[in-house]
Amino acid sequence: MGTIRIIRGDITKIKVAAIVNAANTTLLGGGGVDGAIHRAAGPELLAACQKLHGCATGEAKITPGFRLPAQFIIHTPGPIWRDGTQSEACLLHNSYRNSLALAAAYNCQTIAFPSLSTGVYRYPLAAAAVIALTTIRDFLAANTVIQTVTMVCFDATTLAAYQQAYQQVVGN
Ligand code: AR6
């Protein structure tokens, strides 16, 4: 059974087998963590993403990490929050689960996530944190490849939300 870690930090600096990018469906870059990952990985990343021809919301695609400490980048567009009736919860669950499955298919023992959809895409933070940790917990219980999943929270508010959700979803 793998471990879930929750830390505050910058995901572009984390040395794991795979980091996850909160992308958009074009996979051609943007602001937020997506912009930070493209800047840190270098221009080879955009060239690799151009060959992927986009990605549907909730699905995931993989590239090398290029200049990052991480070996791979898994790109997933999470849902844009509208009013909660547009399958947002299901799509957010899919983004985490499909990213984990892709990491396991590439034999990654360690993976790090940012808080998908809770920035520009405005998914309510507390609800998103519960979906993230429930999906990760359930995936870890059924897989033998991934040993450690790190949630990398960029700010104190996000860190607090994930710590609280962890108590609820995983317990100590
Ligand atoms: N490391 C970890 N987390 C970060 C970093 C970083 N270096 N930088 C920002 N965050 P967002 P979304 C946090 O907006 O809501 C882009 O334009 C940030 O504080 O990056 O899924 C894409 O191209 C927040 O907690 O992603 C899409 O168009 C979290 O990452 C759109 O934004 C997610 O915020 C995706 O929106």
C-alpha cells in the first residue's frame, strides 16, 4: 500500500518519476502551474505537446520531463467549474485516476500532483481536495507500482485544505 504525502512547494522542483500538469485541452501551455512547468522544462516541451493533438477533459497524456528533475510530465485538463451540475466531480476524479493509471503504465513509483482545477478553473477547494485524496487513496489500495503520491500545494490555503481533507479521507 503506497503513501500519500502533502507538502507545500513548487512542483517544478520536485524530483519524482512523474509530475502532473494542470493543463488545458489544447496542451499548448497557459498560465498557473502549466506556465511554470513549460518555463522550467524548456521549449522542447511545447514541441512534444504539439505532437499530441490536444487532450479531452479528464483524460491524460505523457511527455518526457526535459529540463525538469522529473523524468515524465503527465498532462491532464481538469474540469472548468461552472455550477456543479456539469459532471465536474466525475471529470476531476477522472483526471486524477487517469493520471495515476498512466504513471503506473510507465512504471513510475513516485508521482506528484498540483491541486488540479482549483486555480484558474475555480473548482471549490475543499470539495476538490476530497475528490483528489479519495481517488488517490482508492488507486493506491489496488495498485502495486506507485509507492508514493505527493500533493504539492503552492500556497498556505491550499495546503490547509488538503491537510483537512486528508484527516477526513485517510485518517492519521
Ligand atoms: N507548483 C505547484 N502548484 C502550483 C504552481 C507550482 N509551480 N503554480 C501554481 N500552482 P492553475 P487549473 C497551483 O490555475 O485551475 C492554465 O492556464 C495554483 O496555486 O494552475 O487547473 C492551464 O493552461 C493552484 O492551487 O490550474 C489551464 O488553462 C493549482 O496549482 C488552466 O490554467 C492549480 O491552478 C487550468 O486551471
